[in-house]
Amino acid sequence: MILAETTRIHASRSDVYRFFEAMEENYERWHPDHLGFRWVSGDGLQAGAEAYFEERIAGETQAKTVRFTEVVPGRYIEFKPTSLLVGLLLPSISFTIDSTEDGCEFVQRITVRTGPIGARLNRREFDAVREHMREEGENLKAIVEANSPTLT
């Protein structure tokens, strides 16, 4: 199952990507339920780097350490949990940034390994994740558009 959320942003791909390059400064302002972010290893947003973050979803605090597996500047960011157990259930999270005629489209995807019974049993949690993703998209749009020198 893939949870996906798409947000149209009136800014360039590079403006959106810069937001993620400065994640230590931007993480908590991106969403009110983001509690903290820090780089664990590596030199920022690049394949092989690891980051730790905490967020609250559906009232539950979740903490994850992730490894960036693919980074294409201005276009694509993919990461996966470093925990083998978490990685079995949540193999990847990605952000795609595609150009549009008036800016770009930001697509978040979370791949979840679950069957139909698991999806039904965890429906409330998945709905909360979808809502969190939608809010992240809206907040990212507002932050980047307010600070975009390219298309404002």
C-alpha cells in the first residue's frame, strides 16, 4: 500500500529542495506536531546520510532514524528506516518535486507493507498519517511560497 499526497506549489523545484537542505532549521516549523530533527551521520542531504526525527501522529510520538538512499538535487529524495523491524513494515518514504507551468508539484509517498486485513485494522492510524501528510503539504506550500524569490 502506498500513502500519497500531492501539493501544487507556486515556487521553483530548487526553492522546495532548499527547504529540505535546511531541515534542521525547518523541521519544527514545517508542522506543529514535528518535535525534533538532527543529522546523525553524513554531511546533510545526500545518499548514505542518516537523520533522526520525532513527530506526533494521532497523539502518539514516533521517533525514527532514517538513511537517505537516493537524493537527486531539486527532484527526488528517498529514505528508509534504519531499524530492520520498522523497515519491514515501512520500506521507504520519498519526496518527488516535478516542474509545472506555474511552479512545481510536491509528491510525498510512504510505502507500507500491509495486507487488506492490516489496512482495515489500522485504518484510523493510516487516516491520521494521510491527514498529517496533507497538512505537511499545505504548510510546505505556505512556507516556500512566502520565501520564494523565483516565482512570487
